[in-house]
Amino acid sequence: MFEKYIEQARNASFSGWDFSFMYSTGRMRETPLKWNYYNLLLPWLLTANTMLDMGTGGGEVLSGLRPLPPNTYATEQYLPNVSVARERLEPLGVTVIQINEVYQDNEVLPFANEIFDLIINRHESYHPPELMRILKPGGMFITQQVGQGLWNIKKALTGQEGPKTGWNLETLVRGLESAGFQIMDAMEDNQVIRLYDVGAIAYWLKAIPWIIEDAIGVPDFTIEKYKDQLWELHLQIEKDGFYDCSHAMFMIMAKKPVEVNG
């Protein structure tokens, strides 16, 4: 079965940010968070006229939000996702804009000053001063972010502990406050990802290869390079029935004041 799982993961296609290949069969599960992303957004979706979805992926999440504001935009940096997002979102009236990957933190966005009532962001980088520039006074920024974690899968594949970083809720809140935002709500939770076979692990890591990095921080995962380690994980799953990973998750709702100092 190991070879069958690996072959399936190697040949399975992945586009946008669609993990239905794993979720539809229950081979990959996530524990629920303290909050629901849609319910956080809904009151603001109902009143916004202009909205931006940052890092839309293939538009999987945005296409499921109802109602969308009359003027909705989405950005995406990863080129293969752009055409997927346009195919899915443009029939819904959403304008999809490709962002130059040079701007890794979205520090330069192609929008006029004070254009958006609402900016949403699910697992995408952002630059607080740029958000402040393009939000209208009284506008809202709502983000869900992935924190540190997945140490056990990193150690299982590389033999090394993951590096500690300053990416935590306190740092994110402080960065937004420094740019002038008022924090309306902020929460942290820990999410467990349960995988039931080694093929699910290989497919998942193939989709997010940056989880495993080399010595200089370059994404390093390939199925062939880590096949021996995947075999060991296969044996562990055969024994335990599943393999768990976990990481921190953050949610922040931040408002641009109606009157901005300075």
C-alpha cells in the first residue's frame, strides 16, 4: 500500500487552494477553531460597497461568501492560481488582479487611496501601512493567519527542530496598532491536522512544499527526496491509525479610525 499511496500522491493534480481530493474522502481532517471565518465576515459583507480579498488562491473561499459587495476585488501572487481564480470569480463579478511576487508582503498594492470598506485576508501576508492607505476611514481589516507549528512533521522529515520566529498574535497586533489601527477583536487557537495515510501526507506537503525548507530557507520537499522518511511515517500510521500535526492560528479584526492622527 505504501507504493500505491505514494504513486497516487505523485500523480494527483493540485490547483488553486483546493484540498477536496483529501477532504472528500476524510483522509485529512482539521479540528474546528474557536471562530468561524464566514460568520466573522458576514456583518461587514452586508454593509460594504467595496471589498478586497487578499491572496484569494483559486478563489475557493471567496466564491462561497454570500453576499459579495457590489465592487469586489481579489489579489493573488502565485501565477498558476491567477487563471483558476479568474475562471471561478469573474462570473461572480469579482475583479482578479495578479500581484508582482517581488512584493512578498504585499507592501505595494495597485489601488487608489481610501478605496475599500472591507479588506479580508485568509493566510496571506500583508503590510499594515499599505492596508491603512487603501482602507476608507472606518474601514475594517479582518484576517486569519497561520502561526508556528508543524514541528513534528518537520522533524520527522529533516531530523531538525523548526526555527522559532516572531510570528505570533502579539506581534501581529502590535504591528497593526503601530500603523494606526484600532484592534476590535483578536483570538488565538491551536488547530490539529489529522492525516490517515502517507499518501495524504505526501499530497499535502507537495501542495505546500515551503513547510520543509533547506538550510537557506528554500522550499525543499519532494516525494522522491523524502521517500525514506515517508516510509517511516507509513509504518507509524500503520501502527497508530493516523498522524497528527498542529499549528497556531490567529484571528484579528482591526479598524481604521474615522479620524487618523497625523
